[in-house]
Amino acid sequence: ILTPELHLQNGDRRSQGLLFRKDDSNFTDLKSNFENALQQIINNAEVRIINRNRGSGTRILLDRLLADKRPAGFFQEAKSHNSVAAAISQNRADWGIAIRSVAEDLGLGFYPIQDEEYDFILPKNRLERPEVALFLSLLQETEIKNKLARFGLRTTN
């Protein structure tokens, strides 16, 4: 909870979504009816998921989408967004949830599900400290924003 003694500094956001091979016909209906297409994918025993490790934010999102269902490949876990994308591009899985930038890096299809925001909460009595001032100024620099964009992060301010 943000109290009067704290400063909220908007950070960056990134898009998480469903990754798949662009030539896989199981994913052609995603844009027209996501909920229905997702249920068909989940219930198709021939379409394999690459899951994320328990405790990750992506796994929490995926568990929410799956409810109590356990699609084929459910127990195969990846520890990173890059690992999810690699498993799909190498045909070890058909779909998974990861960030847009890894899908783009490997030429995979991407259907956005949600954005994640990364903000910073700082004690107001430390805003004048040189280290904090430097940090806040770096967040505004174009070069830093461009570097973060290469990792799929977009500025929110």
C-alpha cells in the first residue's frame, strides 16, 4: 500500500501471451475467438504445452487460464521465457505462455493475453540521494529505454 512517505515511480511493462508456431493450424482461430480456441487447444491431447516453473508469474497466469485442466505436456516445465520459445521452435512443444520479445526473436506466433507492469516504490526521504537521483534519471534516458525495449519492456511514463 502506497503511504504518503512513499513515492511511486512508474517503470516499464511487457506483454505476455500465447506462443505457437505460425504454421500450426491448431492456432488459426485464436484471434477470432480466444476463449473457444484456447479450450479446443487445452482439450486436444495431440497439442502439447510447455509449462512454466511453479511460482513464476507466468505460471500463475497459466494456472488461472487452465483452471483445473492439465493439457498434454503440462508437467514439462521451463524455467524461462526463452526456454518456452525454444521448446516450441524446436517442436518439443506446440504452445506455451511467454513474453512477446522471445516470440519475435524466434519467429513464433504470439497472441497477447496481458501486460505486466514493473514499478518502483521509493521512500520520499531518499529521493535526493545521489544514487536514487541517478537511478531515476537513467530511467528517463532514451538509450536506456532502447536497451530495455530489446528485452520487450515498454516505458509507461
